[in-house]
Amino acid sequence: MENGINFDVCEHEVVYRSLALTPAERFGAGLMFKPGNNLEYDNSIHPRFAFIIVLSGEGTLYDENGEKFKLRAGMCFKRIPGKAETLSINDDKKWVEFFIEIGPALYQALRSMRIIETKPLCENIELDADLFEELMLLKERFKTIDESALPFIVGDFAKILAACQGRCFRHGEDKGKALIDSACNFLSRDFSKDCDIKVFCRKEGIGYESFRKLFKNQIGVSPWQYRIRRRLDLACALLQDPQMQINEISLELAYSSAYDFSAQFKKYFKVSPAHYRAGSKGEKHG
């Protein structure tokens, strides 16, 4: 028993299924028991994304650049499409893993929404009996669901991958995560006032350039791009109110003019605020 999980009552089982109309979208899930002293992959390229949680045992993973990662129970790693890896399993402990594999379309969608992170390749994961039960329930439902309902399992795969990604952590990450969460809150409030991110950095005791790199690495965009997008998200919400004129919205969001507001809105959404409002009405009533 490890992490409150009793493997003695579990069996090796792997399930693969493909969507009938899009066979390239093959999904997989399974609990795998593997012998020690085994070279699992040798500079092999995996065609699909896989998320693997090490439940028991130890091993060593090498990425395509030869970087070495020590694996043990309570860690997870990823197989990235088109990237080579080498995995060897130590001989002193029984290796048990749970894996989730998804097709290219879902992988690209989840990656674009930053639900899936490709870096770092290996992380610690908060592993407990509750998470293990969720994984086993996914496998069982995936195995038994009717073919006609199979497309709906896609949402379950996305949900469990998001939950697993949310449980991943790195040493010293808590402080960095708290800083980024605080920065996001700071950048998302009171658009009628100037936002001096350098003042925020001084209060937090971090240099601006270090913060900017950390923020972009975690969120995917610069702090100022993030603030612009949150400002425009609020603009989209305000445009749903037919009583508010576009020039009123631009004033509320502290744009220098309705023209500047429209120009930035169109730059990001490829339509003007007026056309966006008209389209929203069509969706609502059409």
C-alpha cells in the first residue's frame, strides 16, 4: 500500500478506443504493472500525448536532449507527440503506473487553453486515494460506455487531465504561484486607474524583469498583455448591456477615446465593438 492506495486489489488493465468518424482520435487509459530492470522505451517517439502517474516503483527518464529525470512514486511525467524519450525501470521495486492518452485534436485544444503544460516534463503530483479512485472510474466508464456515447467521454478525459495538472507542483512553487495569483488580481482590477506593475514588484520584493519572465512562463503572455485581455473581457461583458453606448464603455475602461477603444478591440477580436454587439444579439435571439 502506497499513499493510501492498495494495489493488491487492482489488476493490470489497458483500454484503447477510437472515435468512429475520426480514428486518429484514439484515447487510452489504464493501470499497468511492469517488471523491474526493464528498458521501457529506447529513444522512442510517441505519436500521441500521454500523461503518466507513477504509483509505485522507481525509474529514470531521458528526454530527446539527454536530460535525466529520476522518477519515483508520487511523480508524473508526459510523453509529448513527436518527441523522443528513453525510460528505464529500476529492478528493486515493482513499477505501477496509471496512464491517460489522448488524440491530437484534444491535445492541441487543451494545450492552447493551457490545461496541458508540456514543461516541465516531470513533476511531483499530489497523489491520494481520492485521485486514484477518479482515475479508476474514468478507466471503467471508458471501457463500458456505449459506442454512441463515446464522443462524450472526451469531456471526462479533459476534466481528469485538468485535475491532474492542477495537482502538480515543483519545489518552491507555492511561493511563485501565490505571487502570480496576486499579480493577476492586481492586473485585473480598476481599469479606470493607472496600473504600475513596477510598484507591485517593489512591494513583493522582486525585480521587474524577473517577475515579467516568471509571469510569462506561468501565464503565457506578458503582464501588460494579460491586463489588456482582462480589460477587453470586461468590455465584452459591458457590450451585452444595450443601454451602454460604446463611448460610455470606452470612458468606463479609461480609454482616451472611443476610437482607441475600438482600435484595440478590433486588433484582438478582429471585429469592431459594434459588430461584436450585433453578433451577440444574433446569438442570443437567433
